[in-house]
Amino acid sequence: MKSIRNITRFTYEFTSFQGWRVTLCRNQVHFTRYFSDKQYGSEEASLDAAVEMRNRVLESLRHHRDNPELAFAPFRQEVLATNYPQGLRPRKGRVA
């Protein structure tokens, strides 16, 4: 079984979002990314994507132990590029 440390399952009756959330914090700097079952096609596929992202971010943190902002920066940009379904991305300069 794969480790899901730093990964939380979200399944709420009152919202349309069902999926996984990756959250990491170092030196009071936070990184969060959501993985929707709908966007990835299944609960298992969204979990696989969440685990893969968590592992990539942890590897970056190992290389930038003293600078979590630098470690998280490329993944924050990636989130801005991929976090929204195509056609629903905010215009540049506007992030929800």
C-alpha cells in the first residue's frame, strides 16, 4: 500500500468536489494542491497524481532545505497552469 502522508481525502455530500489534497509546510511556508477525481477520471488516478506531486515536492524540499519558498515555487507555477479545467482558467494577473 502506498503512503498517503501529507495527503487528505475530501468527500463531502454538500459540495461537488471529491478528491485529494496535498499539503506541505516548512518554516511556516505552506504548499497546497487539490486533485479532483473528476479531473483525473477516478479516485485511484487522482490519488496517484497526488502521491506523485507530493513526492516531487518533497524531493525539491530536500534540495532546498533552508528555502521552502524556492522549493515550492516551480510547483506553484505548475498549479496555476493546471489547477483549473480547460476554459475555466483565470486570466493572467487574476488568481482565485
